[in-house]
Amino acid sequence: MTQMDEAVLLGLPSSRNIEEIPGIEEDEVIAAITRMKNRKAPGIDNITVEELRAATKGEGLKVIHR
């Protein structure tokens, strides 16, 4: 096994160039729910597509988006 020089590690810059990931917008949530097919089996959360669509009416969209 090769020995590592600790001085080299200390000389490396500690900050990385991390770019910010933008959040998901409400219109993207609507588009995703709209593209889902009706009458499919619910997922592990037991929520059907029809229930998701009904939940986007009114304030429900804000809750799903959050």
C-alpha cells in the first residue's frame, strides 16, 4: 500500500464548485400529474392518479408542490 503525503492533502482547496439545484415549480408538478395515465395501479403510497388529479384542485396543488 502506498503512503500518502499529508502535506499534499492539506494543500488541496477545501471549497468545491457546487452549483445550486433549482427547485421544482408548480407548473412542473401539474405537467407531471397531467402526463400520468388513468386507471393504473397505485404506488406504494396507495394513491391513484385520479386522486392526485382531484387533489390539485384549489389549495391541494400548493400542498403537493411543497
